[in-house]
Amino acid sequence: MHTQFAPQRFSRRAMLRTASCGFGWLAFAGIAQREALAAGNPLTAKATHFPGRAKRVIFISLRGGPSHVDTFDYKPKLNASTGQPGMRPGTKLLGSKWNFSQHGQSGLWISELFPYVAQHADDICLIRSMQTDFPAHPQAFLQMHTGTTQFVRPSLGAWAVYGLGTQNENLPGFVTISPPSDVGGAQNYGSAFLPAIHQATRIGSGQRPIANATVRNLAAKMPAGDQRRALDLIQAMNRESLARDVVNPEVEGVIESFELAFKMQVQMPGVLDLSGESATTKALYGISEGGSGRRGGGGGGGARFDSSPDDFGRKCLLARRLSEAGVRFVEIAGGNWDQHFNLATGHEANAAAVDQPIAGLLTDLKQRGLLKDTLVVCTGEFGRTPHAQGGDGRDHNHKAFTLWMAGGGVKGGYSHGATDELGYEAVENKVHVHDLHATMLHLLGLDHERLTYRYAGRDFRLTDVHGNVVKQILL
């Protein structure tokens, strides 16, 4: 008669305990204990590599590729050459449809598309020599956010939170407001192989308006003590699942996210509630009581544009409130600047929607004493060509584009780098996306070569094997 035994699970942990007299398990236990003691709460604020000028980042992503020669890169030679043959066969040069003028004591040249931002000329640092690797939206947008076009890698915001932690453990370290669902989707704000707690918390999606951003407070239906006991039961089961294997990042992420969600109930609803802001502050950001905007005409791909600043104003005000409350990295996505045709209508509507809110954000941060240690970055994924496409449009241009930065230790009223006289290619002090990432981390007090994470037998970093800090723009 044979006795039947129930099959038992044999995990990697069990193998380490039994194989080779358990020496493998002893080694693993020692490593795990050291890492647990060092890690603690993964969102706890961490020491920087050196003193940083910026404590937080607000990253404004103008998706689609705004035209640098129509916004912040004045090219009088291009304007004088309208209609002449372009650098690509069969194309003709197209001068800007908008006037440029000098602003502030610094005399920065800025287009009439951005009259409100122009009032902050002495606060912003223009980088007019930006370059990226590919003239295609998905690849360029991913590279701007993750440093790569080919692989799934942690996002810029995730790296920042991994290196610094958060300033408020009741809030996420990284928040993204209305990110686009295409051009890389969640990879643009994901954590990849970094611990899942470092990925962004998403508020809104795509082009949906931010009328009222709220967080469901379960405490209204369940007392905090009952919530805590229910969560403890769930977490006990999660940890039991985790104990069956040496590494399970999905379960680890669930455990950490449940704890963060429980703590967020206390503070997040209040942070997202704009009703307490004064009418003066809302007007500063261009927020209207009704929240309805003027509709613009068609743009690239037949899209229509809302020229009202109301929605983007709410996003910018949320970004200020989140940053002030201790969120380390906030990203705001807005607009579709991909004007292959209807350049005049599309760019004008897009600029009208973001100009006042962005300027309001800079003013508000400055009034509150936050701009000096808040790094504000405003950029697209690439620029546009100096020649026309379809008569009233511009094609993609990865060889040249302009972004600007403000606060957080960068020079105000300063212009770095230059393109050729037509704005086709960066020719002076070229700055690659890798250099931008290295510089942003430097301003946060992080050495991009030392901020690494061990994965699959290799030390990875945001800038891979590239990147140089653009020291000329630093205070």
C-alpha cells in the first residue's frame, strides 16, 4: 500500500534554505537585512550627492513639437528668405508669421505668441541648441522622458524620486497631470525596473479637461480603524505571497502602493481642491468660473484646439499646490503642436491656451518664494523645419529646437547655444537630451553618473553612457 502525499510548493527561498546546508539562505538573509535597514520607507527624503539648488521639478511637456523659429528662436534671415528653395528638395523657406521683440533687461527675443511668458524674460534661461536622435513623435517623446528610444527604462521623474525621495510621505513623489496615452503611454511616467513606488500617480488623461480633480475618500464609508484592519489583512496575504519567492516586484509594488494610498486619503483631497484659492489667484492662471473656452480651427491631423487658458491654468495651479505640499516631481502635459498644416491657427490657439497659465505659475512661485528652489522646464520633444509643408505648416526637426528653464539654480535672462541663420540645425554649444537630463539631475544635487540601479547584472542610469552637465547655464 502506497501512502499519498500532497504536493508542496518549492520556492526559490525554500531551495536556498535546504541546498548546500543553507549557506545560500544565510547569505541572502544578510543581504536582505542590510538592504531593508538602508531602504526603510522608499519615499523617505534622501541625502543628495552634493548640495542641490533645486528641491523639486515642474516639467511642462508641450507635446507635438512647437516651432522654435516661431516662438523663441528669432531668425530674421529666414523671414527675409520666405519663398526661396529650402534645404530639402522641393521645399520653400517659410518665415515666421509672428513678430519677435526683445524683452526685459536681458533683451531676450521672444515671439508675440507668448506675451505673458515674455514678461518673465529675466527669469528664464533659453537653450536654443537642443537636439534629439529621431524626428518621430513616439521615439523623441520617449527619449525626452526616459533617455532612450529602444528599451523600457525608468522615466526622468522616477529617477528623480528614486534619488531624492519625497518631501511628504503622505503624498506620491511623482505626479503626472493629463499625460498622453500614445507616444509611449505609461512608459513616459513609469518606473520600469526601479521599485514600483517611484512611478507617477496619474491625474487625468490625454486631452480631457481638469474641471475638478478629486480623490475618493473611503473614510466617509469606512472608519479609519476598520480601513486599517482591512488593509492589514490584505497586506498580510501580500507578504505571505512575497515570502514564497525571493523577488517579486509586482507584489512589492502593490504593498507599497496600498500603504501610500491609505496615507494619501488624509492630505491628497485637500491638495487637489482648488475651491479655496482666491479669485485673484485663479485669474492669474487664466481660470474662468465657467471653464469653457474658445474653439480654434484645425491643426495637424485635423485636430481642433481650445484656445482658452482655463484647463491648462487648472493644471498649472495643481502643479503649484502639489509642489508646495511636497511632491518632488510634477509633470504637466498640454496641447498638440504637431502643425504639418494650419500652422497659424494651430500654434496661435495652442499658445493662447498655455501662455497665461505658465506665466501665472512663474509669478505665483516667485511670490511664494518657491521659484528659487523649484526647477521649471518647458519643452517639446523636437522642433520644426524652417521650410514650409503644405504651404502653411512645418515638418519635424530633431536637429534643432528650443526649450526654456527657470528657477532652481539656472541663470535668468540668459540664452545658451544657437542654430544656423535659418534655424535648421544647432551649430553652437549643442545640447542633447542626455545633457539636459544630466543637468536637471545636477541641479537637484544628483550626479548622473553615480545615480545608478543594479538590474540584470548591470548598473543602469538615466543617461546610459552619455550626458554632460551644461555648466554655462548654472548660477
